[in-house]
Amino acid sequence: MTFEQTFKAMKKYFSKKSFKKFGDGVFSYEFDVTGEGEGIFYIEVKDGAVDIQPFDYRNALCTFRVSSDNLRRILERTLAPTEAYSSGRLAVFGDVSAAFRLADALDMSL
């Protein structure tokens, strides 16, 4: 899968989700996708609205590093984020509470 395909899939996935639970404020997340189709994109939730762009976000609250294959599997719910994290297939850097906030909004446990 190319980075463009991964990014489009993520944009479609996140555009279907509600971020009203976040409330007011700005929450930024960077995804560092490794392996086939590697690249960086960010998700910014501002006052409940989501923006996804194929760029890095220098001041992200939280950065996730994951292979495109494992990211796809997490989104398809064939790989639990907790399993990916505990086995080293998903790395989380920065504000871990921000990672939990995103997981809650996506109805996933981290």
C-alpha cells in the first residue's frame, strides 16, 4: 500500500468519527507510518472538528509510530492497540493521556 493510499484510508476512517467528546481546545496527533508506504500525517481536533493533513506536526501532543500494515489491522480491529503497543508494533511518544483520549473517541482501548 502506498502512503497516499494509507493517508486516504485514514482520512476516510477519521471523517466518519465524532470528536464531540473532546470538547473545546486543540488536540494534535502525528502518525509516523513505517514500512511499505511510509510517511507522516497529522490529525488535529479543534473544538470537536477534525482536520487531517499529510504533513508532520512539530508540536503534536502525541506521536504514534506504526507500520502501515499494523495501522490497517488496528483500524480493521484485527489487532488490538494494546496488543500492538505491548508487542512493540505500536510506539507512543509524548502525552500518553492524549493517546487515551483519541482511543476513547474511536471506541478503542489503548
